[in-house]
Amino acid sequence: MATASERITYRLRRCPLDADAKRCAILLSLAFPDIQPEAVRIRSLAPSLNPWERPHTKVATLTFQITPASLTGQLDQNEWVLPIQELESPLILDTHFLGLTPLNEVVVRTHEVDCIAISGLASHPFGSWQPKGEDKSFMWLRDELPRTMPGSRSILYGYDTTLVNSKSFQTIADLASSLVNLIKANGWHLSNSKPLVFLAHSLGGIILKEAFSMMAIGDDQGRHILDRFLGGIFFGVPSHGMKTSHLLAMVRGQVNEQVVSDLSTDSEYLGVLDDSFSGLVLTRHMRLYWAYETKTSPTIKKHQDGHYSRSGPEDILVTKDSATRKSHHLRTPATFPVNESHSDMVKFRQDDPNLLIVLSKLRDINEYGRPPRANGDQRMDGPNYASYLTARRSIGLEEGRIDRIKDWHLHGDLRERVIADLIHSIEIPGRDDRLDTIDEAFSHTFKWIFDKNSAFLRWLEEGAGMFWIHGKPASGKSTLMKFIYQSWRTSELLYKFSSDTIQVKAAFFFHDRGVSLQKSFEGLLRSILHQILVGNRGRLRLAVARKVASERQSTNFKSQDWSVHELESCIRFILQQTEVKLDLFFMLDALDEYDGDPEFVCKFLKSLADVMENSPNTLKILFSSRPWDIFKQHFGNLQSLQLQEYTKEDIREYCLGFVESESEDISAALSRLTSVVIERANGVFLWVKLVLRELVAEAAKGRRDHELSRVLDAIPDDLGHYYTRIIQRIPEKFRWESYVIFEALTTKRSSRDDILDLLELVLIISCSQSSTYSEARQNFAALHPRPSRGKPDTPGAAERGFFTHLLRGVVSKSPSNDVRDSGCEYYPGSAWVRRHESRILTMTGGLVEFVKLSRLRDFPTVQLVHQTVREFSNGHDFKRVMFGNKAKTIHDSGDSFFARYYLAGGSTWWRCAGDWRDGGRHLQRYEYASGRSLKRLIDSVPNHVFLRESKEHAPGQSSITGPLGFAALNNLQIYLEETVQANPMAFRETKELLLRRPDHILRFGAVEYAHADAAFLKFIFDSGYTFMQDPKALKLTMICIVDIENDPGNLVPTERDTRYLLEDRAAVFIRHGAPASTSIKVSKEYGVHYRMGRKSIQLMHLANTIELIDCLVENGVDVNTPDSSGDVPLDHAFKQLLYAGAKGEYRGRQKEAAKYWYFQRISHLIELGGITKNTSKEVWKEYLTPIERLGFDRSLAQDCFRRLFPDIGA
């Protein structure tokens, strides 16, 4: 029986990584002299979740048989810091369990999923999951879940939801934001992080929904984490509200009253949130379960002495409708009852039958969310979709037995392949994107950095260690770093003429707006390591490859398998190795844009310097950042350069020139303020520019002297605060247009050219609130006093009207007379252009600017004045600053604005902007980020528009004749779901061809597309669509396969992924009624098949994947069926192998990979009883020679060879 002390569970943090339960108990006995180690019961011990922590530590949960005296006397305290003499850092003991707490340790190689549990309102993060009663030794998340799902790690999320006398004014959005930030801070945005499953009780589910919405519209890290979620279980979550009257009585007048109000049954907030959440889950194919309570709960009662207890009248706190989102009546397995009260429905006992049900649901979610990759790997980065296809057994070369060759480094070709694989596996796509987008230094700007008396020059030439360049935002740090990186002086000063060392220069420019690897610690390590290895082809590459292969016991190098620890270890190895003497120079720009804890990256840089103390190599590190306090603490004693100290004179010249360029009256009024502006600028050019603009505008209104001084005094020094002030000063009538402009300028466009010209922006604004196609077209036409005479939705109407003249006006920088006579006002410098430029500047408070590009005939293009404006407008608070309390009701974004523009035909009037396909991609992104669709807009597009656009932009492919086909092409899953809800017979009745995919979609992004495509096919077949409604789909798929097969160079990994996708589709079609014996006629454009004399070819002769081959055999196709030339499938496989080799398309890694691809196909056909009829014994022998080296069974092939050629020995 548990003692009174053991009813309290404690959490112990910062335990040494090598500590076991026994040592943790001993450490606690040292902290509390009045207890013995035997009195401490360690219930769990797991590594800390923080991947950045140095040194790594563990977290324990425990109970005391005898409570230490120092704990019993502190009733109001819930955390204790415990210094231990033998430890560098103190232990931390607590009972609040705030933040994230791991409850079990998982072996790395078996770790499959992380399960995060979020408790409810006024509950304890740990205790709310424990059964009632005196015995607190069992907690199912800690003790039972890891036992039944050994690959899972249980994690608690604790947050403050105290009701009575609470001083916290956190909103649900604040609580969700804290959860998102904690998940990010603990590394779930990293590429090697595990999938996530959630368990949410009561308010915890609402917080989770809000967190999902934040991640969907947030940065790349958030979207990546959201894509990691496989699904979860909601326990009594009030999706449609709950009874809160008794709770409101407790919090009336307190700062936390709003949290309770938001949970009431008449809360508009919950409805809006649930709609968005439903769409986010649908587009990511998560599997959800909804548990509802079936016992009443005691309500809260206030006693005469002022305290509260759960002794009020019994009531149902969350109804079945609310807990299941009114889906329980559908008798779906997604909902299930728990015969307990609201609070007790997650307090499972060890033998509780409800616990068995919950664990079964969790296993289903975990299995559901583990799809095969399109290239045969077990997992993929990105969205996790349900696996609709048969589990793939095919594997790539990397997964063969090549890694079993222990002396690989002694074989030239094999050694080069292994090294090439390693280098390829750490490469970062778009590594130099940030460098390319940084402005070039103007004229003689920054040349002072190489002055003879420059401290930087002396350090670069003769110094050692680190050098820090720091300055305020928008002071030019990145431009200076780029100038140094690209300057020939840098290489000249670093070069040592008498030295035998190898010079290595590697740079990483952190990019907060880029993808995850462009702003993460993992990206930094990958980039630096890749640059070092690419630039050194000698012994260093081999040394690193041997180190990694030895530690892994494998030469299987895949991008997703690299851990941060392994990458860091490789760099430290390079710094200390003695194979090659290195003189290394690292440049790291914008440490403040690193997406993790800045203190961690500070410690990392200092640790590199420590490593070099006993190294034969040398290392210099130049880095830049904003002057944050954390950087000052770590790097305050380094040699450094404060950029604004060197740009003050440049700013003075700019101010004087700006003022002198104004009228004499305004110039005189501003001249008295220039010295104040210069002093307050602190090196930030952008601040100066914006301030002078505002002062000029105020002076033009007649303000002088003291009035202008008051204006200047009211302007904040901080750019972010200044931007807020600018937005709040925009007139209310322009706020919507302003929001549209900022969203359009910060949204990545689907078309290749991200440049946005003035006319496009005006068109986008005009249709930004259009709910139908005709409304948007009318808004386009209304932009000019003489619109087209044709109807807006008539094909070609725009080309016969005003916009024909616009296009003519683009042809020449000087518009012709017919353009002017037509009434067209759109040409450089026209009144129309000046008028709209002025309006847009007013709408944005001057935070955008117009630039002229010669390649666009000097027509004005629009951009934000600086990257800091982009950061501000991408922030979570931007919409609230723009709209105040109305922000919650606004769901439109840049993607929805671009979607309206493209779908309504804006691009047909400005040809360089993109086409209707871009509209589809923006619609897909809008669904994915907002959980909503633009169904009314899509349904309003006339069918003839879909037909016309598909014929123009996808000639030779299937024609799209209506909205269903358009939505199917673009995987608009929410639109399709809403269509079925509105009309369950929609797919059965449609005549649209939904199974076809244009070649351009299949040939790009196949890995990402594969799982969405599988889910889409499952959806439409489940919704009643049949293969016979689009019977040519299989033949068109076969034609795409032939297109890839005609070019053996296409069998590099990307195209193999595409072929997997095509063959997967073919297998699905066959399982849904397509004839397995389908064949296509061969013509000249079919290349190799035509030259081989084939008149037709069957699918069995094209099948490369094991799944498609097996599917065909299961559906009655003979594995030895001949084609029109007499070749059986095995003959075809051999000829394709010979053809690929004869073309000589492969080199190194590609050659081995392609060979493995064909050998896999040949081996499986032999395994199924395949024979050859037209293949010579010489070809067979060439095949048999390397078969074992590639990891295949030689015996089956030899047996087949002997049967076919009995006169020849083995």
C-alpha cells in the first residue's frame, strides 16, 4: 500500500546523462540528508527532449517513501533547486510539471513515434492522467503505453490552467503559442525528428486545434511540424462548447475569465476554430478519434468560507454532440464512449478495459501514418498520408548488401561511389539562395573594411579565433558579409605563400525566410561539412567516409538518417584530424536568424575554438548578428566591429542630400532636425529614409519647428515599433487593401517569376473580395472607364477590350499613338500609373516601393522596402495590428488572393504573370494552410473556361471540363470533401475524366505527390467513382511510363520516383476494374520499343516495380506472355538493361543505381517463373557476374539459366 508521501509524484530534471535510477536516488539523498537512497522510488528516467542541451541530461519521475523535511515545510512552493557538489549544474525538483516531460526512454533504432498528452482545464499535467485512489504507482502514459507500443515515447505538456485567484491572463492563443514554441525548441522541425501523435483532454484539445492553425499559417518550421502529426485522440474536447456557468462564477472579474468564456456553448470562436481544424486535418490525412463521457460530473460549488469544491449538482459537462462534433450518429469507428465522468475519462487503471480500447486506437494511428516512400524507403519527410497501396517491397541500391563489404575503401570505383553517396546525402538544396538575394554593395561602399588600419584586416591576415560584426537591423550587415565573402582581397589576405596547408573557405548565411535547413543548426552543419568535402578531393574525404561508415557499421548514406550529433562529430573530426593540414575560414551571417536557442549557437562557436587548441589545423570564424544581449554576453570580449559606427558619415551625406532635394521652404524646415535624425539613426539607413519621408509629408501640410519636433519625438527608434505605428496610422478605409498588398508581396508565387508589377497588384486588389468568377471579371473591367463591350465571362472578351491596349502598350517603352488614342493609360509615367502608385503608397504607409526593371520595359514593379518589413508582416501579430479584434474573422491570405486573380483570368491579361495552373496551386496551398476552400468561386467558373484553359496550357492531355476535374488535378481535398457532403452522388453522376494527370505534374515532385495521389484515388473510388468512367486512364499512364523508359538517363533517382508513382497508379486502376492485359500501340515516338520491332506493348512488359508485377500476375497475366515481337517480359527487361548501358548515360552512382533498378526487376521475374525466349547466353552471363555483389540471390538465376541453356555449365 502506498504511503501518504508516495501520493505525490515529483519531476527531477538535469540528471547526468550516464545516471541510472540508483545514482539518481543517491544524488537526491545527498541533496536531502534526512532520507536514504532506498526511500526514493524512481518511476521513470528518460533523456531530456532538448537536442541543443550541452551536456545532455535526463529527466526522472519519482516518489518518496518518506518526504524530506525541507519539502514538507514549504506548502506554497512547487520547485526546488538542489545544488550537488559533484555536479556542475544543480538538479531541479518540481511538482508542477510545466513544459514538456518525457516519461520513457526509447532505443534510437526502434524509435517510431512521439506521443504528446495535453491535459484539460484546471487539471494537473501529470495527475490528471493517473487513476483516483491512494495508490499512485501506476500512470498509463508512463507505464502501459511504452510497454504495448515499444517504439513510442510518451511526453506530457504542462501549462498553467489554475482558475481560482489566478493572475495569469493567458488566452487560448497564448497557450497554443507556448506549445508551438516548445515543440520547435525541442527539435521537432529537424529532418530526423519522429512523427507525432497527440492525446488531448478537454481544453487541451482546443489548445491543440489553435496550435495547428498557428503552425499552418506560420513559418516553415511550424508547417513541417504540423505535417509530422499522424493523428490523435480527443477526450471530451468541447468542439461545440461546454457548460461553463459554474466555472464562470469562479473566475468572474479575474484576468482569466476570457479563457472560460471561449469554451461556452455559444462561443463563435469554437465554431470558426473547428472549421479550420477540420480542413487542416483533411488535407494532411490525419486519423482522429473522439471519445465522449457517459457519466455526469459534479459541478463546482462555492462554500461559505470562500473555497470551492466539486460538490455541486451533477451535470453533463461536454455533450456527446460537442465531444464528437456531431458525428457519433454516423456510427463511425472514429467515435467511442468512455463510461466515466469528464474528469475521470482519462484516469485509466492498469486493468481498465477502456485503456485497451485507447491503446488499440493509438496503434491504428501509428500504423495508418506509416506510408511507403515513392522510392521505396520506409518513410518520407513531409505530410504523412494513409497508405492505400500494397506495402512496397522494392528497395534501392543503398539498401542492398553493398554495405556488407568491409574493405570497400580498397576498391576504386566502390570507394568513389561511397564518398559520392556521403557528399550527396548532406547536400542542402538552395544552399546559396540567401547569398543570391542579398544586395550588392554600392560603388565604394564597405571598401573601408580593408583599410590598412582596419582591425578586421589585421585579424584576417595575422589573427586567430573569431571576429564579430554586429549592428542594428537594416544597417547592412549581410551586404558587408557578402562583400567580404566575394572579395578577392579576402582570399589574398588568407593565403599563406610558404605554407603547405590546404585553404578552405566555407560560408553559411542564415535565412529566416528560407526553408528549415537554411536557418537551422542542422543546416549549418550540413552546409559547412558539404563545402569542406566538395572542395577537398583527397585523403580528407576518405577519412570522413571511413569514420562514419565505421560508426554506423554501414555505407548506407541517406539524407534523412543524419543526426545533428553525427554531423557535429564529423566537423570536430575534420578540425582535429591529421591526414591533411587545413587552414579553415568559416563565415556565418545573421546568427540572429538561427531558428533555435541563440545561446546554443554561441556555445557551439566557442566550442569550436576550444577544439582547435590542440589541433594541427587552424580555424578563423567571422560571424555577424544583431547586438542581442546573449551575443554580448558570449562574445563581448572578442575583436569586433559595430557597423553603425562606420556608416554615420554615409548617413549624414544621405540626410543632407535628401533635404536639399526638397523645395526651399521644406528644406529650411527640415534642416534644423537633421542632426537629431542622424544621432537617432544609429546606423540604420531604412529608419532615416522612413523618418525623412514622414517629416517631408508633415512639412508639406504646413507644420514647422515645434510641430515637426513633436512628430519626430513620437517616432520610435525600434523599427518594429515604428512599423506598428505606420500601420495604425493608415486610414481604416484602406486597411483591407493594405492587408492584400502585404500578403501579396510576402507570399511565394507559384509561377517562376516572383516579381509583382503594378498592374498585377491593382488587379489582385480589385478581385480580393470577389466570391464568384463573374464578380471578379466585372471588377477587372471596372478598372477603366471604357471596359470591354463583351460580357466579362465570354471567351476572348478581355482581348477585345481595354486590356488589348494594355498589352500593346507593353511592347514599347514609348507607347504608340494607337495606344494613347485608345484611352489606354498604362505606360511608364502615365497619369494612371502615377495615380495608382500614389494610392498604394498611401495604403501601405510607404512600406513598399516601386522599382523599374529594364527587362520589363521600365514598367513599375512593387516590392517591400526592406526584409525587416517582411519579417514584421509575417509575424503572428500583424493581422491583429491591422484589424484589431476583427482579425479572428479574417481567413484570406496571399494564396487566396492569388488564386482569385489567376482563376478569374487575370493572367490572360498579363501573360508573363502565370496561368490558370498557378491558380490551382495557390488554391491547394490555401486549403493546406487555412483548412478552408474557395468552393463558391470554383463552382462559379463556367465549364467552357476550364475546357479552354486546359486545351491551351496542357495540349495533348485530358481536357478539364468542370470544377471536379480542376479540383482533382490540383488535389483540392477540402473542396472535394465539401462537394460530396453537398451531393453524395457527385462522383457517381459526373461525366468528368478524373483519373488522368498531365505529364508536367507527374514529372515534377513525384515523391511529395505520391502519397497525396494515393489518398486522392482512394477518396474518389470510395465516393463512388469507377474506372469505367475514365477508361483511357490506364493507357495514358502507360504512355507516360514509356516516355521515361525511352530515355535511360531518366532512371536517376528523381525519375525513378516518378515511375514508381505511375506504376502505383496502374496497380490501383487494375484493382478497380482496369483490364490487366491492357496494351498500347507502338509508333515512332516510342523510341526503343519501335526500334525493337514492337507493334504493341503490354503493361507486364513495362512493369518495373515488384508491386505492379505481382498485381498483374494476381489478375491473371502470364509472367511469360509474349508481345507483338515475340519478347516475353524477361526478354524486355534484359534488352532495356543493354539499351541503357549502350547509351552510356550513367556515371558513378547513377550507373550503379540504374543497374540495381533493372537487376531487381529481372530477379523478381525469375522468382515468379519467368524465362527468356530471345535473350542470348552471353547476355545472361553478363547478368550473372555482378548479381551477388548487388545483393541478389544467385541460385534462382543460375537454375533458370541452366534450364534455358542446358548445354552450358554453371
